[in-house]
Amino acid sequence: MRILVVEDDPALRLGITRTLQAEGWQVDAVTDGEYALAATATESYDAAVLDLGLPRRDGFGVLQHWRGAGHDLAVLILTARDELPDRLRGLNAGADDYLAKPFEPEELVARLRAVTRRRLGSASNLLAVGALQFNTDSRELRLRDERLPLTPREAALIELLMASPGTAVPKSRIVSAMSSWEANFSPNLVEIYILKLRRKLVDAAADVAIVTVRGVGYAMEPA
């Protein structure tokens, strides 16, 4: 999952970025509203952590622009403003949830997971294809009762594929979701990681296949 953090406080921005990276997510961070709009004009994000009190363009303006432009990323508003009118204004503008400062890192992560699940139309933290299950909270992949070890990037890729079983995930979408400004993920790396996952699934006799959809990308389906 690729996340945009929009926060002007340097210490808080760094803390949020490190917290989310520790979950295995790819994170880009910007300092004001105009940079936020520039980032989403050129990159695709699954979610954003958006402060309301931003320089140049405030969070309300950023959120309204995103929704008006059809950006479907999940948005968690993060602000020191805890008055009911501000909460309602943010939610009415298209935010998915609201978290007031100060907050605990664990709550930020939990709320971000919840809003992204809702955006995907799922209330559960379990993704399943055949007997294979992936827990989006613990980042564990299990085949029946057996845990299959994954690297953070393998977990990110398996989550993308299992979120839409039987549907081709474009290679460009995989590259974007697994990249950040600090660490690019090339199309060639996608092929390498697909090969690694295929081998793990075959070795585990998972009865699940990652199929190549020519000219599009990859899909996971029961074998």
C-alpha cells in the first residue's frame, strides 16, 4: 500500500512516516497543500494522512480538490482541531475518518487500516483465495494452519493480488503501490517477485496460481 502523508510539523511528519513504514507500507511525505496536490497529480496513492492546518492550501481545500477530481484514495484527517464543526466539515468534504492530535501510533495504524478496508468494500482483515488467507493487520500469509513466511515486499504484493481474486492487477499498479520517492520499484522487479511468490505457493502445495494476463498484469486464482 502506498500512502501520502501531508503534515507541516517536521517531527510529527517524520514520526508518522516511520510508523507507517514499519508496517511495510510505502510512504511519501509533503509539507503543504500545494505539494499534496502536485503529488497526487503524478502518483497514485491508496490512502492519505491529511492535516487540516496546512500552509498555502489547507486540508479542506486539498480534500475538496481530490474528491472533485475523482481521486478515490482513502483519507484520514489528522488535526489538532477537535471541535464538532471541523469534524463534520471534514467528513462532509469526503474524509473517511478523523483522528485528533495527540494520538497513539497504534491508533493511527488501526484507523488507516480500517478506512482502506472500507474503501475496498471489505469489513474483514482477512483476504482469501482458496485455502490461502492473508491477514492485512498482522501481514501473515497462512495456508490452512501453516504460516508461509514473507518479506515485506512479498507481503505487499500478495495483498494486492488477493484483494481482487481472479481479476488482473495491472503491472503499472503494482509498480506504483510498491514504490516511493525514496525507493523505486521497477517493472523488472515485479517479475522477479512474482516468480518468488509462485515458487513459494508451489512449494507449499497451495492450489493457488498467479497467472499472467498478457498485456495487463497478474491475477491470483484457485488452481
